Amino acid sequence: MCGIVGVLGNHEAAPILVEALKRLEYRGYDSAGIATVSEGALGRRRAVGKLVNLSDLLVHDPLRGKSGIGHTRWATHGEPSVSNAHPHRAGPVAVVHNGIIENYKELREELAGCGIGFQTDTDTETVALMAEHYLREGLSPVEAAYKTIDRLDGAFALAFLFDGEEDLIVAARKGSPLAIGHGTGEMFVGSDAIALAPLTDRITYLEEGDRAVLTRTSLEIRDERGELANRAVKTVQVDAARIDKGGHKHFMAKEIAEQPVVIAEAIRHYLPLGGDEVVLPGEGMDFSTVDRLTMVACGTAFYACLTAKYWFEQIARIPVEVDIASEFRYREPPIPGRTAALFVSQSGETADTLAALRYCEDKADKILSVVNVPESSIARESDLALPIHAGVEIGVASTKAFTCQLSVLLMLALKAAQDRGTITPEHLEAHIAALRGLPNVLSAALEQNEAIRKTAQKLSEARDILFLGRGLMYPLALEGALKLKEISYIHAEAYASGELKHGPIALIDKHMPVVVMAPRDGLFEKSVSNMQEVMARKGKVALVSDEKGLKEGGDGIWSAIRMPEVHPNLTPILYAIPAQLLAYHTAVAKGTDVDQPRNLAKSVTVE
């Protein structure tokens, strides 16, 4: 979850490190710090809170040097404080770390037996102290770093910087992503390519268990067995313009507004113009050999899977199991033959989802993934990786990545239906036509921004909010509640509307807003019945529906949000827009930090 960066450059490192950390701050913002080597001396600056606090500190107390490492923290072990902030230093070595060292207590006991004391509550301090211990035994910096890495259990990305070594960074990854950037007489390291985008477009991705020795003119990578590894240098395109707000107040607002464009891009990749079928990348996939689909994800991506379950079962007639990644492998679920396993992750580095994938590697017939980062661990370890083409998403609350995931999953379900012969040419043609027209429909939905803002203003005064939906709208109700919780800090729950009378209706009173997501579809009348149950108990209903739905079911409602009509199977993608905007405007009304909500981080690379 944390973000790390390293620079061996030809210019002062501190401003470069801070700018790179700005692009990684979405990974964590509990504290930040940098360390540099100048004239052979290791120096360090750290500050609690967001990166601006470190920037202010560096104005008053600058740090010189053309070599350095930096870190922005999401706290795992130890509360946010200056002493717990990275880089951690022990004598001549400084370390930055993303991940969790699972055996740090055992290592601390070993170090304590050698008379070594501790100043922090973090697992990372143990790494620095262990490296210092080996240095004092006479090992070289590289040897000390490698021996330390060998002692660590858990998931980590690490970068080491040493006193007296102005042309050396040692880096390693196990379970957490790490990329090496190649410059001209310079070398860089970062948690992802975004951090390095303005510095270089030539990237080497470390693989699981790799460790690397960087100088300004060389890179040596060894695999987990200690053997030299030849990792490819790839040219990546990260549009730096996509990493700013583009005139919007928040990244989230920008990313909501980008959805018609990025979804059009995703559709273009899977439904090439002039074609009448879904085209998958690489060697593709034949679903006629699949009897069962297991889908695994976390958070918003999990709700994308819940939505896709309806599509795969109804359109392709494939039985689907959906599970939360953090629970999946601990159930030790049996995976019978002719099962495909599908994993969904925006970053492609979500620790629980990656662990679930590895559980399935020798059990499922095929490993599929839906990711936004084609070079991510989940993508690389899949038989078939399906990019969602959402572009860089900075806001912690996922928006465009979610709708792009849904779009790709729907197209995948259509491909499965084609392979299995469960969809007629006419129905397939209708779906394809609707998908190609979807960007225009989403643009029309965005025009309801002001009406949604007015409803959100009223929601911002509530302590508790209920979301209801049926069929394809049930996962969207879950997503709407999650978005609201994430960025406004208002308690929100979601239920399948038919479950209302089985308990939640006890919560309904005149103070309880209830957001009902209900397009005029085959389940609409049942949704109206559930709304009436709410209104009979003085609950305040905000109905999100199309014109026909509002006309038929709008009597007595508290608020109305009108959506355009769309093919029934595309409603989850469309109705994600009002769910996102309701959360966004509610958070703005409450004055919370929309892009960096408390206690959260964008990429969850620890269990």
C-alpha cells in the first residue's frame, strides 16, 4: 500500500523524490520521508501526514545529494508518527519498505539477543537493524542487503541506501510490485511506472523474488535462487497529463467525467469496428470447454464480479461462484475439472487476489484476469489477461476502473455465450449495438450532475443511508453504499430489495434516506412495492430510474434522479454514474477529503 521511490541521478534528488512521491501518494498518506547521500553522508527528513508537510519541512531544512530514496506511508505496524515514518535508518543504512514482514518479531528477538535496541513499533526498522548488523560483521553493503532479504518472510518491496555509497541502491520484491527505470546516466526505482513517468519511459519490472543492484550505469538482477536474471526493458506509455486533475476540483470528479471516453476505448479494443463478435487479446479463450467459472476479487472489483455473475449465468448459462479474495483460499474450496478462474483487480497487485490466483494455479483449467495494469503481477501470472483500458486512476475510490471492468466482463460474457451457443445472432447484435452506443448514454447521464448534487446535499445531513436494488441493481446498490462510506464517512448499507422485510425494515423512520436503484425493467414493479413499504414507515425515498420508471413509481418520493434508457444488461454500467456522483457530492458537501479519504489507500498490497 505504501509507495517507494529511488533515484541515482545527475541533479539534486530531493525535489525529484518529492515529485515522484506526489504521483504515489494515492498509495498512502499517513506520513512521508526521504533519505539522500551527499558527500558520502546519509541524511534523512520525515514528516507526519500528507506529502505537503514533508515539502514544507524541506523548504526550511533542505536535504542535498543526488542519490536518494523516498516513501509515502499507509500504516500497517505502528501508528502514524515521525519515528515510525520511513525511511528507517540504522547507522549507515536507510530502508524504505512496502509490505509486511511477517517474522519481524522473531528477528527482533534475535537482534535483541545481540544487544541491539529498538526505537519504533514498525516491522521495517527490523530490516534496517538487520542490515546494519551484517555490515558491522564485515559484509559489503550489497552482501548485507542480500543476507537481510534472505531472512525475511512476508510480502515486501524494499530499497536500501548506504552511507558513503553515492552510486548504489539495492532493491528487492516479494509479493509487492517494484519497477526499475532506465535513464541516461541515471537509474530509478519505483512502486509503479506512474512514479517514474516524467523521468523515463524505459522500465524493467522485477519478478517475484528478484533483487537488484542499481548504479547510474548498470543494473544487475538476480532471481530468488541467486542466479543472474535477464529481465526485459519495456517502453511504457504513461500519459503524464492523465496524472493531473485537468481543471477538475478532484481526481474523482475528473475520473467520473472520463468514463464515456475510456469505456469507448475499451469497447473499441474488444469490439473492433466493422466486426460482429467479441475479440479477445492473444490466443483468446474457448468457453465451450468450461463448465464452471470461479470469480475472485476485493472491494469494488468484487461488486463487478457479482454483477458479472448475472451476465455469465443468464447469457452464457455458466454456473458462477463469486468470492471475496481475502476469504477464498482459507476456505480451501475444491475446484473441479473444466473450471476457469477469473480474478479482477484494478492495480493487478492486490495481495489477497494474487494469493487467491496462486491457490488456483494448479487446480483451475484456465486462469483469467481483468486488470488495468497489463504488466502487473496478476496479469503476468494469468493464462489470459484482459486489460480494461481505463488509464491511470488516482482517486482512491474507484470509478472509471469499475465501469471499465463491467464493460470488459460483459463483453467476456458475450464471448462465452457465442462459444457455447447460448445467444442468438439477433440478441448478440443487439448487445453489440447497445455497447457501441453506451458512451453517448453515459454522457447523457453525466448531464444529470446538478440534479444529483441537489439530492446529495440532502443526503449529507443523514447519519445512516440505505441502498436498495434488485437483480443487476443489487450489486450496484452495494457499490453505491461502499462509495458513500469510503469518501463521506456516512454509515451506509445495501440490501437486495426483497430482503428489506427480513430485518432491515426495522431501521426505517423519518430520518432514514433510502436510495432505490430501479430502471423500468422486469423487476420494477417489485421494487416499487418495496419502496411503498419504506414510504409507509415515513422513510425518504430517492428513486434512481428512467423516465418511464419515474412516471410510474414517482408518487410520494423524496427525490428523483432521471437516467436515460438503455439495454437492460447495460444498466449496471449506466447506474454506476449516479452512485458515484451521489457519493462525490455528498463528500464535497461534508467537506471530507474526496481523493484521499482517511484510513484508505488505492492499492492494497498487504493482507
